[in-house]
Amino acid sequence: MTRLLRVGCILLAAAILAGATSGQEAARVEGEVAERSAPVGIRARIEGVVLPGPVLQVVPLEHGAPMVLRIVKTWPHGEAMRYDLEYMGLEPGRYDLAELLQRADGTMPELPSVAVEVRSALPPGQVEPSPLAPDAPPSMGGYTLALWAAGIVWVLGLVAILFVGRKRKGAELAEVQAAPRSLADRLRPLVEAARRGELADDRKAELERLILAHWRERLATEGADTEDLTARELLRRLRDHPEAGPLVQRLEEWLHRPGDAADVDVDALLAPYENVRAPGEGAGA
């Protein structure tokens, strides 16, 4: 009798323990399922899911599928595999992610359920968000008005620069072009190029022609007979002339020794030609 009572107590205790364990397991599973939930359109992750068999892959996604699944990480777990899964539900409801996994050969294995829930953020029965109420556009003012004013001023300034400034510049250029040029203005760029040793042959001929033509005419007005003088003979005479000599002698030095650009007052060399009109120009000063 005592032995039967002891056996009965042991069986009762085992039943109570089994019930408690079953309740705890059910609560754990229910908690896991509760944790495996996410709103529509939001990614969620399940880490460390153990599934039997070789490495699995995601079933190819079909157009309009309500669930998107991705395997983030895979590593061995004994004879099974452990997975980190990431999912995103596009429609509310309960889903089994195991149904979206297949073997490498495309066959569907028998897997334990990996249940998740996708929650809707809308009230029951509403499938689209509520339309937004139109708001009246804000009145223009403050910073926006200042930007518009600055833009208008900038455009007006640009128009003034393009048209008014161009017209004024054209008038100034016309005045400069209308003003008679002196022989010194014609000679200056040629003399500067000769001083730097950069005077081309055709420009040398132009420089010599301008100088000889001026002094042949000038000496003739002073009573000298220069009509029958050759260019070489006239140059020899000009070397000793008090006004023509400095420029002629300096040019001969530069033309025979290019690059010997000593400090020279070009304005002083061209002073005798300042008040002489250049050939083809209007009357000089």
C-alpha cells in the first residue's frame, strides 16, 4: 500500500512538471512569434534560426508577392544550419518564412515553421492612407520676397552691363579710332619688338620705311637734297642727325645684337615723332 502511494505521488509530480514545461514552451513559442512581427513595408530580422538539412536558398520572388525574404548570414550548427533572416511584408497578415526557402536543386524541404506577423498601420477595413487635406499656399514674403528682389536687381544690372556698358565702350572706341595717330604711335610697337629682339623681317622693312620716309621729307623741307640718296646713304646721314641719330643708332645696335635690351627710354627716342602724323592718318597735333 505504501509502495503504491509512493508511485502515485511520483506520477503526479511528473505530470505536474510536464504540464509546467509544456506551458513554458508554449509561452516561449508564443513570445517568439509575438517578437517576429513588423509593420507593413518595414524590414525586420530574425537571427539564429536553426533549420535541418543542407544550406537553403530563397525561393525566386514572384511579381506581386506579399512577402520579401533575404538570407543575411548562414553558418553550420551541428548537422543543421543556422540562419539570420531579413524579411519585409508588403501586405498585413501571418506568414511562414519556411515556405519561402528551398534546396539548391529547387525542391521544397519539410521545415519547422518560422511564423511572422505583418501588422497594418491603418484602421481595420481601410486599405489606403487617408487623403491629405490641401493646404493654402503660404503667402510670399520675408526671405522669399528678398530673393525675388535680389534676382530682379541682378537681371537689371546684367542688362545694363551688356547694353549700356557696351554702347559706352563702343563710343569710346570710336573716339579713339577717330583721333589721328602720330608717327610715334606707329613706331612704338616696332621699336619695342626690336628692343626685345623679336622683330620679324617684314616688320624691320616697315620700320625702316617709316623712318626714312619721314626724314627724307623732313630734310627736303629744310633744303637738303635727299632725293637721289639711297637708303643706306640716308641712314649714314641720319646717324649724325641730332634728332634722328639716337633712334637710328639704337635700332642698329638692337638689330645687330638681338636680346641686348638695356634700359632705354623709348619715349625719349620717339619724342621727335610725337607731333608728326602717321602715313594714312588725319592731321596731327
